Amino acid sequence: MTISPVNGSKLYVGAEGVLTAQLPSPEFALHKSINGGSNWVESGGFPHQDNVRITKIAFHPQNDNIVYVSATEPNGGVYRTPDDGETWDQRVAGMDITEIRAVAVSQQNPSILFAGSTTYVGEGFIPARIYKSTNEGITWTTPYTFSTPVFISDVVFDPTSSLIAYVTTQANKLFGIPEPYPGGVLKTTDGGQTWAEKNNGIINRDVKSIAIDPITPTTLYIATGLSFYFSTDGGESWQERTAGAEIAPTGGLVAYNDTLTSLVGTDLSLLSSRFLPNAGSFASVCCKQSVF
């Protein structure tokens, strides 16, 4: 689920199957709410009929009529709408893998995007890629290729700089990799030219998602398959945080403007917490199947 940075009542969610009574539309559909989730409508222009599996959604930081969606095959890649979901076009020029798991838009320069793929195993081994676009996804380059079989689970920009971004990865278990799995957190400070691992303190590196405190961007949160971690130094070190979370996180972390509220999807519920690194706990705010 993604919240508009312009209007907190506008939400987009990608549904893989019918997950709740509020989302009764076809499998793999994209849904939108303009009243904080009380009601949902399907984004009629999105090509769900082509079996497009939605993985991440990213808003333009100033114009929330522009939305990007990453998707996996058979018709994956990055999709963009300029008109709030009425029409969509696929943007994959330069991508040799269109099994795209994540996409993010720079808040400082919305022409700059990062996207991340999985390790491709269709007709041979193709390692996962980090892709970059400087023209709103029209074309893509490949600044980084992984050497281990992982897939990119999330990517976020630092809200104060288009040069700083973070990528999280999970092991591609199709390869039967034993624990401890490769993966974790990578950070760039030069616009994607180089990436460094930032896993100090992370025990389980099968990282599913990441969120940045919008007020203090050196404070970060990640969710793994077993617990939550936070960092107050831009990812240089991490501390585990599990207080109040009775269910292992399996979904996304969401930070919205200055409210500092996170939403964490699990297999069974939706949890919320304040972004306070040394206080507070996660409490259930709904009991329906997660929409992440």
C-alpha cells in the first residue's frame, strides 16, 4: 500500500487475488481510495487482464496524478500513469529483466527513479539488477548487478537527496540456498554509481522492506521475516525492535509526511507504530487479511 505524499486520503494498493471484502475486483488488480481506505475503486486503465502482478507503487512527490508501479512477469516492468490511473504505459527500455520487484521516485528530482529486479531463472541465470532512470522511466541503465541469487524487495530515496538511496534484498530461495541467506541493506551516496552493504547488527538478512523517517532521514526501519530493526545513523548500525509485535512482519513499512506513523503488513493483520526508535510498540489496527 502507498499513501500519496500530497493528499493523505489517497491510497493505492495492488491486490494479488481477492484479499478483503473491500477489494472485490479481479485478481492482480490495482485499486485506489480517495477517502483514506473507506472505499476502493479499481484503476480501470491498469492492464490486470494481462496477469501483471503488482509489487510496489510509488507516487510522484509533487503531483499525485503521476504514479509508478513495478510488476513481475509475464508482463512485468515499470508502469506509469500521468492521469491518476486512467491510462498506463509500460516503461522497460534498457531492462534485460522485467521481473521488477520495487520502484522508487526521488523526492528532490522526480525524473530520477530506481527499480530492482529478481534473479532470473527462466532460460539461464541472470543476476538481479538495480536499474536507474533519469527521464521518468523512459529509459533505464544498470548501475549495479548482484553476484548472489537474490531479489530486490524494496528501494527508497533519502527525501533530502537524490544521491542517497537504500535497497533491501531477500534470498531467491528457488536456488535452495541454506541459511544464513545472502541479502540485507545496500546504500548509495553517489546516485547509484556505487553501493555498500549496511548490515551491521542485522541477524536475519532476509529483508522485506524499508522506510525512512521523513523528518530525520538518518532514522530507518526495516522488516525482516522474523522481526523489525531500526537505525539512527543512516544504516551504519541496526538494533532489533520487536516490542508488541506478536506476528512476524511479511509486508511493507510506510512513512507518511510528518505524522511519523508506520504501517506494517503481516500475514494476518495490519500493525501501526510511531517512529520513535527507543519507545512505543506495534499494535494491531485491523484484523483482516493484509493488503500488502
